[in-house]
Amino acid sequence: MKKILLFSLSLFFLPVYGEHSTVVPEKGQAYLPDINKVQASLVYDHILPNIRSFLIAAKDLKATANEFCHTKTEKKLAELQEKFKTLSVRWHRIEMLNFGPLNDDIFLPKRDAINYPINNTSLSYPRSFVAKHLNATSGIDFSSLSPREKGLLMLEVLLFETAVSNDKQLEKIVEDYKKNLGKCYLLKGFSELIESDAQYIDDGWNIKYRQSTKPFKDIYLSGTLPDGSDSLVTLISEIQKYLEYIKKRNVISMTAPLSGISYDNAFSVINSIESLLEGVPGKTSFFSIIEAAGKKSVVDLVRENISDAKQALSVKDNSAYNAAVGRLAANFKRDLAESLGINLGLNFADGD
């Protein structure tokens, strides 16, 4: 696990990315030319817009939750459920960026606080929490709760079923809110918490990252992260590990159990990875520098696996999707890493 919390005085002497800056590869590694341009485009055209998009969705959810608790109508609840779906889909565009502001707290990283629980997506934990606090109107420290009792899964339980009886009809859910004052207290509290977490991530990337005087975007583009790791190596490694996680955990069958948007979330993941690699028209991208280096076959292979993943999702073939994701994980681990001139080394996914 990366030691994100360890900072040294050298952090304050990291070069700010600029026109003449250079990402220095680790010993024994030689990056392809123009990698600095690719990294800059990645941050400004992909990462930052997606992080801001998630923050906007979190703010919309919180505002609509407050409106619903004032009106308690089926129409407003239906709108609130759609806001949740948007929030979840946008989260899955950035969930793979498991470094920096998403993962800088060894005890309560923002990724774990927002995401569906990695080791246990059982509904029993959030359901029990809601049932226990149906009459509560104060006294809960939402931020200190375990990942099993907050984030996307908790919001699903609050928005897509009644407490105790687990009825999914809009009319019944609205009646449940009218009957139990604690449900709106919980809904507002968890909505505010996820907005606060989204704001933390956005501020960390754009304004100031923890004890540093710089935003994380500048630290990332300097080439070296606070724990001393190489930023490009970290990016490719984290995406590879995330894809392995999807494959091994059978994520589609384990997440979004009430909202029914697990395939939408999965599409968001694949589209985000495709966008990350393809870049934006007219700018240098990961794919363009790999092709320029004479390795078009690698680009074709990755594009084929992305297409296979999308096709599997379009027909809701979970097994085919997991297989395609497994091939993509191998692409990041070997084909893409080698084509970019980096070595990911050993990690828990080795042996596949």
C-alpha cells in the first residue's frame, strides 16, 4: 500500500509542471517522447473535468434531498433517485484514480467512504443502521462511520426502498419518510457527507493538497508523488489493479443492488478508460505516442478489448465482460506499460 501520508521536506522542492519540465523515469526506464504533453492532457482534459463533474452531481443530490425532505412527494423522490444514478455513474469515471486525494488517509480514504464496500456489499449493514435510527434527529457523526454504513450503498438503501419492509414502490417509500423523521435526518446527513468528500477531492486536485503548498495536479505533473513513486507508473498500476479487482470480485453482480444501474456504472468505467487512452482530438495521447513509436498493434489490441467489454455490457453478458476486463488488465500490466517504457514491477495481481 502506498505510503501517501509520508511527506518529506523535498516535497516543497518538487518542480511545478511547465512548458520545459520533464518527467524523469525511474532507473532503467525510458519513457516515450512527448509523455509530458500526454500527462498534461490527461490531467486537464480528463481527470479534472471528471472530478468536477462528480462534485456537481454530489451538490445536486444534496440540494434535491433537501427539497424532497421539504415536500415529500413521489415526483421529487423520482427526481432524487435519478440524481443518485447520475452521481454513481460519474463516480465510476474517477474511482480508478486510487492515489492522491482519493487515497491519502490510511484509516478513512475518500475512495472507501464513497465507493461500494470492497469486501462486503451486503445490504444488512446499512439496513440495520437505518432501522436503528428511524427516530433519530441528531447525534450521529456521519464521517466516522465505517464504509459499510455510508457512501453509495447507504444512499441506495435510503432512496430505493422502505425501511424494515424493503418495499421499492415510490408511494411506499414516500410514506416511509413521512412516518419516520429519522430517514430525512439520515438522508440529509449522508448527502452532505458525500458532497463534502467530493469537495475534498476537487480541492485537493485543484487548490491545495494536504500539507503541500500546491494542488495535486502540479504534484502529479512534476512526475513524483509525495510517497516518492513515479506518477505515470502509479497511474498505470492503479488502473491495472482496479481492472483486476473488477474481474476477481465480479463487481457487476455485487454493486447497485437496488438502483439497478450496475451496467451503467460499468459502461462509465470502460468509457473513462477509453477516453484516458484516446485523449481529445488534436492533442497528443497515450495511443498516439505508442502508435508513433511503431507499436500500432498494441493500440489495436487494447481497442479490441475495450470494444469487447462494451459489447458484453450492451447485451448484459457479465461473464464476457469480466473476461474482457481481465484482458484489459493484462494490457495495462504488460502491453501498455512496456510500450510506454515503464515497469510496473510485482503486485498482488501477478500470477494471472
